[in-house]
Amino acid sequence: MFLLSKQHRDIIYYKAKVHLRSEASNTYLSYLWWIFEPVISLGIYYLIFGVIFQRGTEDFVPFLLIGLVTWQWFSNIVSHCSNSINGNIALITNVSFPKIILPSVNIVMDTVKFSVVFMILLVFLWVYGFSPNGDYIYLPLVFFCQHLFNTMIGNVVAAIVPFAPDLKIIISNILRVAFYMSGILYAVSELPQHVQFYFEFNPMAQIIQFYRDILMHHGGVDVVKILLYTGMCFVGVVLSHILLRKLDPIYPRVLLQK
């Protein structure tokens, strides 16, 4: 977003606002579904893994919720961006505009919804006993780090799916596998040392741990590692923008050939 012109950013924010209002107006509960939908999903996972199977660590409820809330932000963006260009054939073939606007609208919409759910998560954590601490000053940095990672992956899937629509199915299955490999339902620190090494190469596993270190484990924040991942994600966002710009003039022809 910050790599786009102000004019394009204004268009993105306007379209995101319109889509959010339209989406809310189609249901009786309107904006409340932004809260109810993730809460229902979180409740199902807790019921299965926390109650029925009794799996988990100490303070499993906040541990699980932090992982699920942050994962859903990432997963929703990837899923929605995968169809952002491919699902707008009529618009793309009739109007000339930067195609990067399309995934960016999805990213803004899902980020707004995440912000609401995340604020509710914070209130829950405070009530549960994890009161605000000095490490909260690093929350904006971790938020920015994940936003960059979400944007990078969202742009990439938006860019490549029009050339091979079957990739949407592959992406969906990759997300399903990645969910179980990101330490959402279990503590990575409890795994064998040689297994923990591989989680260093899973950005979402690291980002989820950053959130837990700040919100649950006061004094355990690795600021250097956060900055390292933020820097790598920033480079990734720049490259993803370049990719979309290179492919931009090709999309009308590719979509018309379907």
C-alpha cells in the first residue's frame, strides 16, 4: 500500500469501505458477523482440542486464541486475494487500471475485520489475567511485520492464479497443511530441538510466537528477530509489487482466453 500513489490508495480505501458496507447490509446482524463468525470458529477449535481431546499447554485458551486470530487474518487474505484478479474478468477486460488495486482492497477489508477481532482478543486476555505490559510497545511492529507478510503472499497468489486457476485448490490445501505446521495448536518449544529448527523457516509460526511473547510472556520478546523478519517481508512486498506491475498488461488477454 505504501508503495502506491495517494490516488490509488484513496481508490483502495473507498472500494474497501463500500464493499464492507455492502457485505454488512446483506445480513440481519450486519457488522456483528465480524465478531460472531471468528468467535464461532475459535469456539469450535477450543471445544475439539481444549475440551474433547484435552490437548494443550498451560493457559491453553489464550495460547490457542492468539494463534487462531492471527492465523485467520493471514488465511483470509490469501484466500480472498487468490480470486481478486481472476474474479474480476469483466472489469479488467473493459477498464484500464493498475491490477494491484484488486488484491489491495481485499487486504484492507480483512485487516479492518482483524483489527476488530484483535481488540476483543486483547480485552479477553486482560480479563483472563494477562494485563498490559511494557512489551506492548512492540505490538505495532509485529502487526506491521504480519501486514507485510500478508501483503506479500496475497499479491503473489493474486498474480499467479489467473494463469492457472487450479492453483486456488492447491493454495487452499497448502493453507490447510500450513495451519497445522505453524504452532497454533501446540507449543513449538516443546518439540524436539531438531524439529524446532524447521519452524524458523515458517514466518507465520514466528509471527504467532512474537504475539504470544508480547501478550503472554512478559520479557521474552526477541526484538532483533522481529526486525529481521520485518525487513525480509518488506523486501518481499517490494518484489511482489514488481511482479504485479510486470504482469499487469497481460491479464486482459489471459482472462479473455478462458
